[in-house]
Amino acid sequence: MATYRAHIEGSEAAANGDVHFTCKIQRLDAGEWVDVHNGSRTLVMDGAAALVITEGEGTANEKRAALGELFRQTALGWGIDEADDANEQINALVSFPVDVNLEI
């Protein structure tokens, strides 16, 4: 199984109280981080949950770690590892472009 990370390029407040993070998903490949094809994502974090961390007790490092864990838990549901693995296996079997008959 490969190792992945989210390269966070920035964040912005949303009108509904969420915070949106612009991310590129990267895979560790032979010691180098490479962008996953079509791996650009926006992670939506609950602003209230973030404020519990930022306004709570703890050092700046502890708060950063807690925010990172909240981010990680949210991103785990993306399924990037499964999608990337499936894409790699499909590309090993199929040469693109390819036509698929959609007769109904």
C-alpha cells in the first residue's frame, strides 16, 4: 500500500461557517512526493470544531497537531488509496483512449 499526504495550498472561510482547504493529494513514490493524477480536492472542515481546538487549552504545537488530526480524520473518508490503486491497475490493463459501447 502506498503512502499519501494532502499538500494544503490554502484555506478560506465559507459563508456557512465551514473552512475550505485547497489540497493536492500526493503519493510517496521512490522517495519523492508526486501529485496523484486528478488529485486536487477541497477539504471542508467544520468551523465550530476548528474553533474548539484553536480557542481551547494547549500550546500552539498541540493545537496544530489537533487540527492536523481533525483534517486527517476528515480526509480518511475520501478513499484516495483505493481510487489511486484502482486507477493504477486499470491503466496497467487498458490503453487510453478506449471506446465503450453504451447500447441501451
